[in-house]
Amino acid sequence: MFCRKSGVQPRFFFISWDYPIDRIVQKIGEETAEVIIAVKNRRKKDIVEEVADLWFHTLIMLSSLEIKPEDIFDEFERRKKE
């Protein structure tokens, strides 16, 4: 399913809990490539938009695997102590 913002082309697709993980990680790969292109072009607006897309789909992946963002923050804290 797509969510339209202000009548523009869909920027995000929303995934239900039963959406295949393979499709979710494929979307993360696509968004990662788009971040790389935006960075190489040095367009701040594009970088911000593409990183937002990447973070969005990464959060969807984590949620589908029942991993909370707090788990990631805890890992950051653990690494700071090393």
C-alpha cells in the first residue's frame, strides 16, 4: 500500500506485520543506494529526504522483528563503554 502526501507520488510504502522480510530488506537496499547517490551529488535536501526514507524503512524492519529502537540505543551505550 502507498500513502500519498499532498497528491504527489508516493514516498513511503507501509508494510503490514506479515509483509515478507525479503521485501523489507530489499527496500532498505534501494534506500541505501539513494542515500549514496544523494551524498555523491552533495544535495542537502536530497540527503535529508533519502536518509528519512532509509530510517523509516529500517524502523519498519526492526518493528517486524520485534526489535525496539531502545535496543539499538542500548547497543550504542554498550559500545561507548568498550
